[in-house]
Amino acid sequence: MSATARLTRRRQLLAATAAAAFAPLAAPARAQTFPSRGVKIIVPQTPGGASDTLARIVGQRLAELWKQPVVIENRPGAGGNIGMEAVARSPADGHTLLMSYVGTHAINGALYRNLPFDPERDFAAVATIATVPFVMAVNAKTGPRSVAEFTAQARARRMTFGSAGNGSVNHLLGEMFNAAAGVRVDHVPYRGAAPALNDLIGGQIDVVFTSLPSVAGFIANGSIRPLAVTSPKRSPAFRDIPTITESGISGFEVTPWFGLFAPAGTPAAVVRQINADVAEATRTPEVAEKVAKAGADAYLIAPEEFTALLRADIAKWAKVVRDAGAKLD
């Protein structure tokens, strides 16, 4: 055998030996890939709202990407705190996620005195999904036809706005509108957004500030009339609804974000993978169309940026809560 042949043979033997040595390591690495089983996304609100809608749209596509079931579980109660605590106490492996939004994750820490978890410290910010305009809506038959007409009526008589409860984002938006418009519309808290919408349609209250996806169907069937959206620009899916700024009320622009969180301590590699997979899912034409039809705008940022956004919004909404005088035990 020539020297060249012997060298080639030696290299082949070394390669085979190395492959055999590392073979036992390869199987565990593959077994640890995420996800290794079904994934649960807990929604801390009732079905039908923006959180639930977005979780189901994205969850369906993630199940296809992961080839694992993705179960959406609604755990409402205590302003979202029941579902949030369940995720905070779950194993930090990415298989239990929280579908949260600014209303629970950035506000509850300032609103509730004795939370059994810390909204920032006990969670890993994983992936934003969308921003969702909120809409100022009135009864389609008896309500005013514009923000200007509404404020004129509010100055002439007692009017009321309904919310999902004291300290909810619906409540705080109503108080922010009062301050920006220079009116006094009285707050009527409900146990959830659905009862408030029912009373709006029934004529018991005058206005609600609620997420656009949660009332898209009511707008379509003519039950409610949208006066304006709270976002700085019009919704692509509802271009005929003006912004509140366009309607003459300055200093009132709010576009809440929605996204996924995992328990603190979830491996960074898993967090990055879920973030990348959510981005891929959201960019698919079918999902993008569903998100847009729901009145939401896709919003994709890195986990580090999401963490910084959460921290800034916690500070921002703490001031709003203080100014509104809202506090819950």
C-alpha cells in the first residue's frame, strides 16, 4: 500500500472513531429539541377577545410548524392574574406559554397590591405578535355619530362608559379620554368586557373603549357604531374609522401590544426559537390575512426588545393608574 493510500486509510479510521465517540451525544441533543411534546398557551381572558383570537390564529400555525399539538386554554379571572400565576409557576421549558398583553402584563403590577408573582421578574418575554387598536364605540341606533358629537353630549348631560372592571385597560382608556377631551363620563365597571358590550347594545351605557378584534363582528352586523380608534393611524382593515386625533382630541394615542411569555428561567435557546417560529408563522399569507381581518397589525421584535418594551410600559402605565386613582386588593 502506498504512503498516500495509508494516509487516506488512517484518516478514514480516525473519522469513523470520532463518529462512534460522538454518537451517544447526538441522540440526547435531538431529544432535547423544542418542542418535545404538546405546547399549551394559556389565555388569561375569556374566549372571543383579542388575546384569545390572536392565540388561536398563531397557535394553529405553530402546531403545523412544530408538528405537535398547541392547545389554547382560557383561564380568566382576577384581571388576568389567575392565568398569569399558572404560567409563572409552570416548568420553565417553553411548553407552557402565556398569551398576554399590555393590559395585564404592564398594568396589573401597579393596580394590585399583593400579586403572587412579579410581572417582569417571573416571566421571560418571548415574542410579540401584534399591536391592536382599541376603538371608541357607541350604540348604533341611539349613539352619537362622531367624537365631536359625543363630547358635546357629554358636556350637556350625564353619560357613562363601561369597562371590563376597575383598573382594566378599558377603564384607564376611558379616564384618559376624559382628561384629553375635558369631559366627565362616569365609569361603570363590569365583570369582563362581554357584559359591558351587551349593555352598550342594550342602551344601558353610552360608550366603551375596547379592542377592535373583540367588536369586529358587532361592527359588521350593525349593533355598534365605531367613532374612532385609539391608534396613531387608521386600521388597514377598517379604513373608514378615523383616529381620535383626527377627530379633534390630541394627546390620546394608545396601541396595546399582544405577545407570548414563558416562565422565567426558560432556556434562551428555546426563547429564541419560539420567537423565530412566531415570526415565521405570522409572516405566512394565511396568518397575516387573519391577523389583519381581526383589526390587528403584525408586530415582530426580538426577545431583548420585548423585554425593554415591557419595562418601559410598566413605568408608563403605573403613572396612568396613579392618575386614575385605581387600586385593587
